[in-house]
Amino acid sequence: MPSDSPPDPSAGSRMNARGIRTTLSIAAAVAVALTCAEALGASTKKAAPKDASGERTVTRGEQAIVLLINDEPVTAWEIDQRANLLASGERPAVDLKSRAEARWKQIITDPKTNERFQQLLKEKNVRSKEEAMAVQANFVKGLQQNMIEQIKRESRASIMPKVRKQAQEELIEEKIKLQEAKRLGLDITDDDIKGVIKGIAENNKMTEDQFVQHVKQLGFDISTMKSRFRAQIAWREIVRKKYGAQISVNQRDIERALTNAANEGGADTVELQVHKISLPLPGSMNQSVMARRYAEADALRSRFSGCQSTAELARSVGDARFDDLKFVKPGTISEPTRSMLLSAKDGDMLPPVTSPGGIEVYAVCGRRAIKDEKQQQKAAEDLQQRELELHARRYLQDLKQDAHIEYR
């Protein structure tokens, strides 16, 4: 039951100093949970005025023209908005978790923090432990929010020079792309863009209105994202129509791509062409017999010059046996030989290994991807896309060279 008399100041001070450190420490978890987008994206500026439609009203300073691309203006507002969009997905240069933990430790060990809390208790005329804990909880929450907002501002400020430069370059290229689309009579409608925005919102389990509010909280207007999508869709269509018919991917290209992917993917996606030479061990043996057989196997390996001569090499040792295992799945071969085969290059012979049948040496003669119709289709699409991107880069570079770009 709360007491009618004020609490003992000395006892309160001890409890509050100790309690504040215990309670404040939980806020580190909040700081640790910050994602890059949350830490960098949320705008800390006062909300700008909006017109009757809810769109952001652009101020006079933001309307200043800073670029002309073939006489089409780019305003300061466009660059600011695009920079904010890019910043929302930019990873900070510093580890936010470490920064938050260090900052929080600094806050809770600062004597002034406890002094502020003690002053707050007096102002609130706290008369019980329960009241003190409630005040403390709100005090902690305020400290958390202030710290997080400060880290957001610092992180955002550290990357803005970089993203502003990126934003300017991106807007130059977008203007050029849309100008080319207009010249070719290609029109991307508002409904096309609305469909894209709706799809993104649904993927993030939001309504369109909720998504619009979400991007505003990240510091940019939805119109900025729409402009970006409009240019991307237009450019994709331009490149596809101009170069799509010129791109041809043959089966050899597909097989090569699948083999490369299989080499990176490991045992589940590749079959190995393997040769094996076995040197049997007698039923009763000693260390000298084992050493002699190992020496013979090692000598075979040193004389190995390629898979075309593996059989002949085996015949040079009277009781050796040669096996052409053809293409095998690595999973059928026991460790550590399996890992060694996967790591070896084609044409390599592995060091001798002991098996129940004797001493064995393996040679990797080739490899091939395990064929899958879906994988082949994806490989073909990836190769086509790679070719399209190469043409697109050259095309855009030519357009930029011919464009008149004026910096103001």
C-alpha cells in the first residue's frame, strides 16, 4: 500500500541509481534491433505542407533548377527526394548495433542522467515505489527515442553526400531514358505504375495508402518512386524491342553456364567423370608393406599426365586395377575422397587414400551439370538478360554522350 509520507531520499536515490542502470540496459535491445532502413530512412525533419490532394507541396527553394538535360529541368527537390529514396536502402558505413550499444552505455553511466531522473521524481512529487517505477519507465522510453533519433540523424548525414551524387546521376539517366521513350512513341501509363505500386504494397502486406504513408516516413514522396519505376519500365521495353531479336543463346552457352553453376553449387548439382586405380593389400601385412604400396601409388600420381593415359599407367604396376567410373554423383563416394574430388580441377589426380580394398588413387577427368529442364530455362533467360544489359549499357552511354547536360 502506498505510504502517505514521502520516501526516504537517500533510499530512493540508491534504488533509482541502481534501478535506472538495470532498466535502462534493456533499451540496448531496442537499439540492436534497428534495421538499416529504419535507422537511415525515417525523416527527422518537420513534415512539409501538403496540398488538397495529399501530395507534398514543394517550396520555392526546392523548385530551383539545378540541371538541364536536353533543356528538360531537374529541380533541387527531385534530387533531395531521390537521395532520400536511395538513403532508405543504403547500408551505413558504421555498425549501428555497436554504435547504439556504446551510446547507450555512455548515457546510463553519465551522472547527469541520474540527476535528471532525480529531478523528474521531485517534479512529479513521487510518493511510492510504484509511482517511481512508472516515471522511470517513461524516462527510459524517452531516452531510448532520443538516442535512436540522434543515431538516425548521424547515420543519414554520413551517407547523404554519397547518395546525392548517385541521385543526380540517376536522374540524368532517367531523363535521357524517358526522352528516348517519348521519341520512340513508347508511353508508360499511370495505370502501369499504379499496378507496380499495388504489387509492392501487397508483397509487404499493406494497402496502397499504407504503403504511401510508409515511404513518407522513410523521407520521400511516392511520386519519386513512381518516376523511377516509369523510367525503368520504359527503358526495359526500349531495350527489349531494339535488341531482343538480335540475342541468340545456343545450347553450348547454356551447358557452359550450368557447368559453372554446378562447380559453384557442389555435390547436388554436378556429376564427376572419375578414373580410379586400386593397389590391393595382402591379407596379412605389416608397416613396410603398407609403406611400399603407398610409395607405388604416389609414384603413379607423379607420373600421371592426363586421363587419356590412366589405364596404361595402371598396367605399369602388375597387380593394379583400373576402373573407369564414368560420370558419378559425388554423393556415392565416401569422405574425405568426395570433398577432395569436388575441390580438384579437371585433369587432377588426388593423393593416395586407404580403403577396405587397398590403396586407391582417383583422377577427375571432367564434370557436367545434372540436367534439369527448369535449370536450363533459367540459365537461358539469365544469359539473354546479361546480353540485354550489355546492349543497354552501351545504348545509354551513346545517348549520354549525345545529350546536352547543363549544370547550374
